[in-house]
Amino acid sequence: MARLRVYELAKQLDMDTKELLHELEELGIEVKSHMSYIDEETVNILLEIYKETLDEEEDVTLTKSKEPTKEKVEAKKPPVHITEEDLKLDKFAEKIKVPQNRIIQDFFMKGEVLRPGQQISVSLAKKIAKMYDVRLTFEEEEGKEEQVKLENPLDELKRQFEILYQDKEKLVPRPPVVTVMGHVDHGKTTLLDYIRKTRVAEKEEGGITQSIGAYQVVVNGKKITFIDTPGHEVFTEMRARGAQATDIVVLVVAADDGVMPQTIEAYNHAKSANVPIIVAINKIDKPNANIELTKQDLVTKLNLIPEEWGGDTIVVPISARNGTNVDTLLEMILLVAEMQDIRCIPEWPVRAVTIETRLDKGYGPVANAIVKDGVLKVGDYVVAGKVYGKVKALIDDKGKRINSAEPSTPVMIVGFEELPDPHSIIYVVESKEKAVETVEKVREIEARELRKKRQIKLEEILKKMQEGEKKELRLILKADTVGSLQALQNAISKLRTNEIDIDIVHAAVGAINTSDVMLASASEAIILGFRVKADSQASKLAESEGVQIKTYTIIYKLLEDLKAALEGMLEPEEVEEKTGTGEIKKVFKIHKYGNVAGVQVYDGYVEKSGFVRIYRNGALVFEGKIESLKHYQQDVSKVSAPQECGIKFQNFDDIKEGDELEFYIIKKVPRKLTALVEDSESSTQE
């Protein structure tokens, strides 16, 4: 894009020239009038900045009752001014002079149901107006900007539960939700597998048929729900979400290994979630197991003092492999749950905590969740962030269809219109209309927040310019679930440095397809797949396009390979290496050439491409390059001790007999990313 005048850029941005002049002034870009030129680099940056906003921005403009210019009046019909009071279907229809029944019929033909006189959002008003080629402006009164701000309906739903929880008498007990955490290879998965095989409430032939990220067991007639978190502890976000959905954490520590870095990390997540912790000291059947030393480790590294040592932490020595004391651990979980008095709202309202969301081949967008309050039923209308749906089916942890799910029951919810956010709370609402209205308001609030991004400061523009000089590794990420994807993105973001940026061009759930390959080809990106594969067409296309596809099933291997790639992009570190010493025995003065030193090399060697330091009476008099190196009359690249040679120093002739020489070279050593990241983190903390 070449340089443009202000009015030309305004046309491209579909903005009023005066508005653009005002925004350029706020950004600190000096322009005198609409005829002023803006340089090419600034034009490109401004187009990039405004592109996303302009794509998303609504046609409805928020304005302070101002008259349209004559040019616009002549070109288009005058816009219809609406207020908050006009956002009811009957009043809005009257405003835009389209019969309400016609609007309802036209939208019904498109598969959307509207009710006479229903409340509509600004985004829906815009949609209706666009259908009938009507332009809108939304009038605000002076001083009422704050009133226009919409309240997030999800906050209202959240407050509803907070109010109900204040009346403790109406709450009823519910089974505890437990998450097992700990260091890799300390036996979390083995423990969960043992509990699942021996304690699942209803066994079916073939075992568990549906993995929904959680399952329920029965102990002494009481239920316990376990969240089956991933074994790869790099997924800190997934584990953090598990802790937030959790009532009790079981921290597994190996008796032969003690408290390890990831044990501390898991403990910190549980501590920040403010949930009680039970420690299971695993692998007590191993010959080198030391239970007492492990308890001491808990005290010194985590400040968890066992009950038998006078503290308040329940510690149970177990063997997950052969089941020793696992029943005792389960009884302790029930005891802690009883002490915590875990309660819930029994029937209505209903909410559930999302564990995972994914695209299922048979069911489409689904959410694996644990019901926290009320009874979730088939046929309920649900909202999760900006996505809604009608519960078409509930699948339990054994793969069976159920009609309802009580508090603490893990279920897979089928029926969402789109893939919900894995961080979302799922709320049940009374009708489809309420669900649609809720998500529309949430989306509208997000759209307004997006428009605020237009208020960009000059520092951010300068930062974008400077970032053009940084090295960049572009990636396309594909994973099996949304949770895996987000956790992977968080892990990768920690590898960014001041020298190298990681640009995740695209991240999505599902197999690697031809669209991903074409995007990678266009953006010069590498495709990384986690627990997904590339389909046959994508593999062939990648080969012809020269696109690299790498797939992984272990997160650590992915991150290790990524680190190696980043280290290859780092500028190598220059390290000085001493190669030898010598002494000037004689100085030869050559006409039109300068002084040449006759040198005795005492040890090591001297290289023509190397460097030299000259010392006289112990003081440094010169440091620099070697211009020429000769052995007798021959130009050579290297002379080793104890040989003699002739050396001409670059831009230095003030040499004397007896000067001492120190020879060295500069080696480029590959840098490690780990050290670089640690330096960056330490400087940030300072």
C-alpha cells in the first residue's frame, strides 16, 4: 500500500474525514488537513489496527444527535433514530415503518422465532433494519453514556445463586467433587484407574464406554465424584479449572521420590482454590519407599503438617498398584466432605461447571460438566457464555443416556448450537427466548468492548513498528479438545522472548485439514497437532506446498521440539576463546606498507581471522584485528607454536620489540532458550 492522503484513507476505512483527523490527532500523528499525506508504513499499520474493528463494528452508530452532512443526505435515505425505549419489536416496527407481523413472518422463514412486542437487542435491531434496507442511529442524551452500558446477564444469574446460598436452611448436602493432583509418574492415573475399576457405582460389560472427564464411585453407600484430569502437568490451566470445580484435592506424592517441583505447583493451585487437601503417599510397596522422610518433605517444602505430627493435614500411605489403603483414602475423603458440609440448591435454579468442551463426531458440540446446583433435565434450555442450546441428551460416565442429573453428577450435555467456552458456567433458563436474549446481550457487550479497541495510543503503534524487526515463529495449532488447545497456547506463550515472538496464526479443535495447510503455506507457518492427525488430502497437499506438519501425543515432546526450533532462531552468543601467546622479536619498517612485527609464537596458535591484544610493560596498548599473517614469504591462515611469523596489525603501527601478544578468536555458541526465559522472568520481577 502506497502513501495516502487523509481523505483517501478515510474512504478505505469507511470513516468520516473529520473523525479520522480527530483520531489521528489523538494517536499523535501530525496532519494539517484532509489533503495531508500519511506515509506508507503508518497507512499499513492503521489499516491493520482498524481492520478487525471495522469488520465487527455494527451498522448502528452511537452518536450525539448530530445532523448528517449534505453529501450523505443526498446519497442515502435519512437514518432512523432509535432510543432504548424503541427496543421492543412493536415499537421498533413502527419506527422503521415495517409491519410487525411481516417482520415475524420473514424471520420465521429464516428459522428464527420472534414474539410480538418482545424486547430486542441492538444487534437484533440492526439485523432487522438491514433486512429492510434501513439505516439506524442510536441517540444518546447528554450525560447518559453510563446508562447505555449494558449489564451482563450472566452476572445477574450468578447473583441469583449468591442470594440463594445465603439461606443455608434451604440448601441440601451433595456428594464431594475430588481432583487428584501431583507430580508426573507419582501414580495419579494408577490411583484413578484402581478406584474406577473397583468402585464404579454401576458396572457394564466392557467397562466405561464414554470418557467425559469425570466419574462417580460409591463408598459405604455414599457417592464421590472424581475429576479425571490430564496426566500431563504442563496443562496448568486445565488443572486450575479442575481445582475451581473441586471440593477436595488429593495430592499424590511418591514415597520413593518425595515432593517434586510439580508437586509444589499442584499444591499451589489447590491452595489458591481454597480447597482442603488430603495427601496420599503412594508407592509404599517399593523397597526404597520412605514414608517418614516423605512426611518431612511435606513439612519443609509445603508446610503441610500431618495429623499424627500435631498438624491438620490428613496423610494416607497407599499403594495404588495393589490397592493398599485405597479404601482408607476414600473414607477420609468422605470424612473431610462431612466436615466441610458441602451443600447445594436441591431443585431449581440449575447450574453446572464445565470440565471440557469438544466437537463429538456423533453429537456435535458437547460440554462435559458436573452439575453443581439443581437437577438438570433433558429438554432444559441452557446458556454457557455466548452460546445457548436445548439439552437433547444427557450421557453419564458409563455412556448411558439419562433423563436427569442431580448435583455432583458428571454428564455430557448434548444440544449446544455452537462449541461453548470451556471456562464457562452452564446456567439453565426458563425458555428459548430467554436463552437467545441472554446470549445476544453477552455478544453485544463483547462487540462494544471490541469497539473500544479503536482508542489506541501512539505507543502501541510505535510498538507495532518496532515488532517488525523481531524474529517470529508462526504456528498453527490443532488439538483434540478446547481445553487442551487453550492449555497448549498458555504453555507456548511462556516461551516467548524479547528476541523471538511466537505468532499463533490459527488455533482450533479437530483434525488437520487442507484449509490449515493452505493457511500455513500463505503465512509460512508450521502446523503442530496435539492428539490429532492430518487427513490424507492434507498430508499430500503439505508435501506439495512444502508445509511442515508435526503431530504429538505428549505435551512435553511438543514443547521440547518447539524450544529446539526457537533456539535455532536465536542469534548465537559470541564467546571469546584464547588461542595462544607470543612476543615481538623484531620490527620491520616497510615503505608504503607500514610496520610488520616479527613474532615468536610461544604456545597455542595464531589465526589470520582472529584478534590480538598487545601489552607493553604489562599495560594494554592495542586490541584489534590481524591484517596479514605470513610464514616466511607465504601468506598463511594459521601459525602454531613454536614457529615464527610476520604479522601486520590492522590500523596500528606503534609496535616495539618486546611487546607481548595474546591471540584470541570469537566463537559463536548456540544459546539455550531456558536461560533466556529465566533472565526475562527475573528482569520482569525486578
